[in-house]
Amino acid sequence: MTRYARITGTGSTLPPQRLTNADMVAMLAPRGVDTSDEWIVERTGIRARHFVAEGVYASDLAVEASQRAMTAAGVEPSEIDLIIVATSTPDMVFPSTAAILQHKLGIAGCPVFDVQAVCSGFIYALTVADSLIRSGTANKALVVGSEIFSRLLDFNDRTTCVLFGDGAGAVVLESSDVPGILATDIHADGKHTGILCVPGHVSGGQILGDPLLKMDGQAVFKLAVGVLEDTARATLAKAGKTTQDIDWLIPHQANIRIMHSTARKLKLPLDKVVVTVDQHGNTSAASIPLALDHAVRLGRVKKGDTVMLEGVGGGFTWGSVLLDF
């Protein structure tokens, strides 16, 4: 019997503190940073984002999203035999946030690890989990994207500090004899590391370099639009499908212009694109599972729908997953 991997439950969480663009304008004004709601919306589509409180970590957000996903799947924590967490903002240098999440969920014994591919992290993690389930290594996997980007932001840089937010999303992926994940496609090109990065690191108890996010927005935009179309078409080809088979496109929620441009290139109507960037901002590896869970709980994505997930991130990384929900 051929083994497949299917998503059986989704979950997500956002920190209670919600900051609108007006809140950001008020917060940045004393710093002499000039921005406005109109400027942010026009360039990004973002209207609000959520920031964590002090003492809250990526594993805490991951716990809430994971519990909701397991509840939706009807799965007990003890049944989970693989945990993968996609994050660029781990609780600590090591151990992995996945290990900390495992303990907080009351699970022990199963393999756990983090995946670091920035905003493509969830796509990478889902691809790895799919492979491990297909190979028989795992039967019920918890795949999580959890990020706290608010702690990496330079609040003197209006081109980046208004873009990002915090949150977590999770899915339960189970083995099945019915196809779920139909095909995946992941890539990277390290020559573009400088266009989106946090160039600081820890050495001898000190932070060396700059520990705040740096981005060349125009370069990221140009690369993103091209690779998102390419990876979507590559995944469709692997699955023997066409764009007409896509019921929903759920792209990484970074910029509404990138999302709309990708949809147009794939000749998909905009009403087939799931959009949450307006309310969540860019939550990096959490953005795709957050958007998926949002669409599922609104009753938009339903059982039997064919869904394309795709993302791009620092590295430069990119990829996509086509699945039957």
C-alpha cells in the first residue's frame, strides 16, 4: 500500500497585543520616524500586527497553536511521533524550540528538530514531514511555524519595522492511504543572503554584528515574484495538475502586491487567494499555517479542496506544496 501524508487538523494563535498602523505611527513618532497608515497600506496591504509581551517565547505560541491543531485532528499528544518547528526566532541557541515544545506538550521519545528557512520555513518543514511519513519513519507529525519577529526589528527603520508581527500556526500531518500532499518543491540560492538577513551572532557572551533585521525591499520583491510563479508551476507539474485544479492559493503573507502579482501570473482570480497579511503582517514561518487555519475555520478551505501553499524567505529560500485538504 502506498503511504501518503494528509493534514487532519490545523491551529493557530496570535498574541493579545494588536497594533494597528495608527498605533505604530504613534509609537514611531517620538523616534522621528515618519510613516502613515496610507504609506503602509499602499506599499504592503498591512493594517495591523500582533506583538508578544515580555517573557513570551516562540515555544509558548507554538504550544497554543499545536494544541488547537491536535484538538481539530482528534489526536492526543501521546500519539504524536514527530515534531518539526520552523522558526528563525528560537527560544535559545540550543536546544531546539521543538524540544522545548515537546516537553511543554508532555510528550517524550519522538524525534524533534527545528527547521530554519525563514519565511519559507513552514514549506520546508512540511516537505520534510511528508517525506518521513511516506518513508514510514513517522505516522502522526506535528508541523509548526512559530515566530517572534518583533524582537528583531529596528524601530528606527520605517521600511522594515512596520512589516512584521508575531504568531504561530500548526498542522497535524497523518499517514493515509488517500493522497493528501500531492507534491512539493523547495529551493535556495545563498548568493542572495545579504538582501534579507539578521547579521548578528553570539560569541564569548557578546552580540557581534548587528542583531536587527536588514532588508533590501526592492530586491526581495523582484526575486519573490519570479520564484513564486516558478515553484508553483514546478509543483503542479510534479503532481500532474494545472492551475485550473487549484481551489485556493495560500502564499506567504508578506506583501499584498507580491501575492496579487503571483496570482495574476498563475491566472488565478484574486478571490481564490487567502489573505491575512492585512491583519497579521509578515509572521515569517508562521504566516502560511496561520492563513491556512484562518481559512479553514472560516469554512473557506473545505475537505476535498486542492490548495497551493508557497513561500519565499531569507537565504534566499523558496518553495511550494500542493495538497488535497
